[in-house]
Amino acid sequence: MRIDVVTIFPTYFEPLEMSLLGRARGRGLLDIRVHDLREWTHDRHRTVDDTPYGGGAGMVMKPEPWGEALDAVTVDAHDPVILFPSPAGVLFTQAMARELAGEERLVFGCGRYEGIDERVFDYAGSIGRVRLVSLGDYVLNGGEVATMAMIEAIGRLVPGVIGNPESLVEESHEDGLLEYPGFTKPSTWRGREVPSVLLSGNHGAIARWRREQQLERTRERRPDLLDGEDGDDAR
Ligand code: JEB
């Protein structure tokens, strides 16, 4: 999979060199290219923002550099998915990460200031499949942190990136429930015991206990996952 990121802060993405995704990049599974939007400006000050038509607070990102950037990074792409992190986007979910992990080409457009001139989204729709996506219901200063989170969520689902694919299905959200609690040695730590069932060697009892814990925690912390068509297949 190739991922192009367009941003005015390319250094935000330096951590991608490290760890799991960095190794996947080294092995040729992920080709992540980060581009400075200012490469597609033509004035002395490399201007990417301007005042909003109609007035109001803050600045809006100018469409021209975005148009040139999207043209350049998609010149050899066939129907890429073009994602714009936005507080006004649809919520980014594990189901979406799973779908996107099967794509050949992704482009992330990272806005700043009050966001990007709205016409850019329409233009991007003439290049590929546009998705406005939100990381969650809180306000960030730009799309970079959201993009990093989404690249991590998608990248780890690309076949071959994670050594043991079985660890993917067990974890949080893949079955629509929160994870069961984990414990390791020592069996007593600072007066706190590991639940005795986990030391019993009774694998049936352990599986039942873990499923109960998942259901109890989900009911307590994330009842929204249990009621309705939300998420994947919460039971
Ligand atoms: C994403 C962004 C801004 C109003 C307020 C702040 C570009 N979950 C999320 N919260 N905020 C963002 C996001 C995601 N994904 C987000 C892109 C931009 C915030 N801002 C600042 C814009 N409008 C600019």
C-alpha cells in the first residue's frame, strides 16, 4: 500500500520511521511519502492561508496549493481514497480502518487553521473517492495527529505488517466488545492478586471468565457498543 500525506508540518510524521510501521516500510509493505504543501506555493512567503470570504475568525487554507499537491501525488494513481481529517467528518472506526487496509493508494490531506477551502473537497472528488473523517468528538489544531492515528490503525491491518495475525482478531473492537483484562507475573504484586481462575489451568473456565469480563466492561464503560447497529457485531 502507498500512502501520501500532504501537510505543512512534515516533521510530525518522523515517528513513522520507528517501530512496527517503520519496519513494514523497510520491508516494502508500506510506502509512506510525506509532502510539504508549501512545495506547491509560488510566492516568496510560500503562503498557504488567507482570510475567509464572508468574514469571521481565523484563516482558511487556499485552494491553489492543494489542487497542485493533489494533482502531483495522484498523477499515477487509479481511483485513490483521499482522506481529509476534519472535526466535521464522519467518525473514523475500526471497520473503516479494515476497509482502507485493502486499498492500493491512500492520500491524507492535513488541514490547519480553520480548515481547507471547501472547493478542494469537491475537486478531490474528480480524482478519487473522498472521505472526510473525524478522529473523535474533541477539537484538535489540525489534521496531523488524526492522520498519524489513522495511518497506525490502517497500517497494522495491512497483511504482513503484524507478525501474528491471530492477535488482531482478539483485540478491542474487532468483535465489537472491549478487551478482557491482562495479567502477567508475579501472581501477587503489592498485595494485589491475579484472578485465581487464570492460574487454574481450566481453559474452558478461563474463556468463559474472559467473555464475562468483556461484556461487563463494555456494559459499564461503552454501553453504546452493545445497543444497536453501531460498530461491527457486538453480541
Ligand atoms: C482535523 C482541524 C479546527 C474547527 C476547529 C478546529 C484542520 N477529531 C478532530 N478534531 N479536530 C480535528 C479532528 C479530526 N480528524 C481537526 C483537521 C483540522 C481539526 N483544524 C482545526 C478546524 N475547525 C484544522
